[in-house]
Amino acid sequence: MFASFGALGFILSGCSTEPESHLVSAPPPPGPTRAVTTTTVTTTPAAVVNPGYVTTSNGTSNVSTIVVTQAPPAMQQDVVLAQPTPQHVWIAGYWTWRDQRYEWMAGHWELPPSPSSVWVAPRWQQQGDAYRFYEGYWN
């Protein structure tokens, strides 16, 4: 019986030839490097926003007073589209203050609240070292 196990082992070992195995792996990761961090600091101009009211010929309107210590950018050119109707009035684009920065509000056509209404355009006015924003309104 011992001889049969030996013969069986010899037969099985002779039939089974495994190819040479080669271990393939990725190269080792690079060593730690020193990261260079660049920090850019920007300061936003100080802004004061106070709620208030403006009285017009149409009544009282709720407005905000915005005072900023940075001058507004130069005005941009609006593309004036065709007037939808003879009653529409062109409201020119302007700079407003949102999220601690200037934001351009593009011009557009608008219907006045009444035929006699006149648009008073928004504007920035310098006051010492600051700039105050006056909202536009129908008068």
C-alpha cells in the first residue's frame, strides 16, 4: 500500500507542472514630499447696509442704504434690444453691491407702473472716502 501511494504521488507530481510564477507589482509609492502652500489674502471693502425708506410720488418704498469704501467699477455697455412696445422704458445697467462685491445688473426694458411715471436711475455717490448707493425707483 505504501508503494501505491508513492507511485501515485510520483504520477501526480509528474503530471502537474506549474509554470514559474513571477510576482508583478506596481513600483513602490514615492517618498513623502514637502508640499508648498501659497495663500492669497484678499480684503473686501467694508460695507454698511441700513434699511430705510424713500418717499416718491407713488408712495413710500422700502430701500437699503449701502456704503462701500471701494469705488464702483467703470460702467459697462449694455446691448439695447428692440423695444417690446412703445410703453416700455429702457432701464440702463448699473453696478450694485451683493455678497461683499460689486455685481453688474444688466439693462432691460420695463413697463412703468403708470403712464406718467419717470424712472430715477440708481447711482453711486462719493461721500468722503466712501461711496453710497442710491437705488433706482419709479417717480
